[in-house]
Amino acid sequence: MNAGPGQVLPAETCVLARALERHAQTRPHDTYAVFEDGPRWSFADTLDKVRSAAAGLQDLGVRQGDRVLIMLPNGAMALRAMFAANWLGAVMVPVNTAYRGALLAHVVAGSRAEVAVVDAALLSRVLGGETAALKRIVVAGTDTPPPGPDGVELVGQDVLLRPGRRPSPLERPIEPWDTQSIIFTSGTTGRSKGVLSSYMHSYTAMNPDTWTCTRADDRHLLHMPVFHIGGAFIASMALCVGASVAVVERFRTDGFWPAVRRLEVTSAFLLGAMATFLLKAPPRPDDREHPLRHVMIVPLGAAGPAFRARFGVDVYTLFNMTEISTPLMSEPNPAKPGTCGRPRQGVELRLVDADDLPVPDGTPGELVIRTDAPWTMTHGYDGRPDATAAAWRNGWFHTGDLFLRDADGDWFFVDRLKDAIRRRGENISSWEVEVEILSHPDVREAAVVAVPSEHSEDEVLAVLSPVAGRTVDPAAIIRHLEPRLAGFMIPRYVRVLDDLPKTPTAKVEKHVLRTQGLDGSVWDREAHPPTRGSRS
């Protein structure tokens, strides 16, 4: 359940260790986790594995309130390590497995962790940079790691795998407002910031009272990485409510439906790009033969009706980010394209201008949020009081996202503030242009960014990748857009790439595309006069 106004949930409900003990006592043989390589954990199994790993971390010096750096792909070891840290009242700091070099060193130093659990395949990245406060690294994937560099001891994974062990009692009970995790933002526009999340925040973000389409008996597909809230928060929430997770290493278009069927998945969170990839795969006669009840597609775009019609599942959408707790949720199969839904109980939302003054319905403004109950959103950016104060100015959390609300009370995402484009005196939502480009059957991915104009303001660059086996004709894309968009919104430039640069959470790195600008092979609409009857 969610907390009422001003209320904090009991620790038995939202603190992971307490909830795990409760489920292991009352329903020990029920399944908590299934994995793509075959293993299945009951709640009793999970309790033993987590307690044993916690004892191992304790042997390495981890104490209540310490940070444990975790750099692992999705899998059994990732759940074991994350939950073991939380069992001790320590803070899990899951790290993006794509990080390397200065960015990885920034996160390692910022975590201030002395103990880490790192996949053997990623170890050289960690040791190749500044190891900061790290003293011991458990190397997942081997029992006999090589000697570590001066000041860093490398420990085999066996320390976390010995069954039947129990850690020493904690100095004090773990409370709902204690920090459960520090999850670093994707860093698509600058240095990643560590988002502090309490147990109350993690649970409120995704429990069945917030994600109203889910139930306590759902099996959630865990294909988002565990360094993302779509991985870490879902895994923790499912354990707390007594649901289950189906763990796969990552999203794969050709592996999605086989995993859903084999692992008996009932609930799946899909980024909008993932839904597009699934829809553009060739139809199959068994498209509706699966146990999936519903999907949450974020952002929804225009994919909802087609996804429901083809695969026979209910479609929902929502708005969330690492710092908040799903303030917007839709009804099933929303009729309005692009909606994010309406505010859930317990949150207050406003749309404001640059001076934090409210804007009227139908006018884009920055979404700012606050909640009735404490600890249901981030309590700051770790070690960044300046960024915390800027985000929370005037008592509201500022999302950095432009929204508008229509006269019916439905909320619509317009764009990231940083991604908005201004051309010929008109404001352009890059997202709206991308939705229309993606409606072309040959386009698999699309990103729209601003590039400098030789006249003033911005020009529009669309960067596209084709559906497998097809080619993209820029002129055909323009003809496709002409009846669908206002003339000022139609891109001047088109670049075609095999794949768009993305973070491991499948977010397009628009800052990379903006930096590349007009370098390389770019098709210019002004160098190709429109055909008779088309609009400029």
C-alpha cells in the first residue's frame, strides 16, 4: 500500500530485509525469481542466499551505512549482492556496466565505497582507473582472482556463495527512511549524479498502488539493467510485495517473446523504442500465445493501439524518473496518443515557467512535483548540495521536462527542456517529430536534435536507423512527414546510421548527435527541391 498524507509505511512493508523474512516464513516455497539459464529461487532460497552473502560482505568489513559498489550484469549474482548489502543496512551503488575511463573513475570516487562486487569481465576497467577508497573487490565469476594492485585486495566470489551463514546482528533496525541505494543518472548531458533513494522511495515508486495495473501475484520481466530503476526498483518492489521476477541479461527483440513464454512473465516495462522494435519485427502466428497480461510503454507515442491489437495485451503508460515515484499513470489502453496519464493519489503536480509561476492549461511548462508523504522521492544528490538545492528550489522538485495539461486533465510530455528546438520563431518538440518519423515502416529508430542555422536560431536534424533488411530514403521520409507535421517542424537535414548511439538503458545519446552536428553524410532538404504539390 501507499502511505497516506504525512505517513510513512511500516518497515515490514517496504524494508527489503523485513519483507523477505516475512515471505520466507509465511510462504517459503513460493517462487521469487526465475532465471533464463534455468535456476529458480523460492522465498526460502532467496533468504538463505541473501543472508549468506551478507555474512560474506560483513567478513570483508561492510557495516551498516557503508556503501557497496556493484558492477554486474543482470543475473543471480547481481540480486544476491544488492540484497545482501541492503540486508546489512548498507547502501547498494549499482554501476552502469558500460562505464569506463574518467566516467567510471568519477562514479567509483563518488560512491566512497571501500568494498565492491565486480564482474570478472569488467574488472580491468575498474582497476585501470582511480580506485579511490576501494580496499576489497569481490570478483564475480571466479574463485581464484589474481593479486590486486597495491592497496586493493581481490577476493573470489566464494565469499558470497557459502550457504547457511548468518551475519551478526545490526546496531539498529533498518528504517523506511534509511538510504537503500545510490543510482547514478545516465549522464546523457553531463556528469552523472548519484540519486539517493530510501526504502520508502523505492517501494512507493512501483508498488501495486502506484503501478495500478500490477498485482501482488505478477511475474515482472527484469530485462532493464539493475543499475537502472527499471531493474533495481522492480526487483526490490517485487520482493517486498511477494511477487516474482523473471531475470534476463538484457532486452533482445528476438528473445523477448520466447522469454515471456518460457519464464511465464505477466508484466513487462518497455521503453518506447523497445515497443517499436517488437512491432516492427515480422508478424508471427503465435503473436497472441503468451502469458503476458499487460505492458507499460514509456513514452507511449503512437504504439499503444497497434501493440494491443497485435499482441492482445493491455497497454498502460506512465511518467517516472530516478528521483521521483511515478507521479503520472494512465488508464488501460489510453485513447489519446502521447498521453502520460493523470496524477496518482499522494502527489501534487504543477506546470511552471522559468520563474516558477504557473502556466495555463494547454501551455507547455516545466513539471514540478511534491508528495504528501515524506521519503517518497529522492532525498538529494549524493555529495552535491548545489544540485540538490537547484532541483528542489521553492519546495518543489524540478524535473527538467516540459509538459502540458489539456482541458480534460490529461498530461502530455512535450520534451526535455534541453532538447526543445526553436526554428523560425516557432518552438518544436523533438519528441513529436520523432513519433511521426517512427510511423514510417522503414524506420527502426529516430532522434531529432537542433543544429545551428546559418540564418538564426536552429535547424532540425533527424538521425534515423532502418528496419533490418530495409533502406531509408531521406526524400521519402520528408514526403511521409509533409501531411503529418507543420512545415516548420519538418527536418531540413537527415542522417542515416546503422544504429543510434545509446546508453545501456536504451536512451539515445542526443548529446553525441548534437556534437556530431552536420559532420559526415547528411542529406540536406534544401539541396533537393520538393516535388510538385509538397510543402516546404
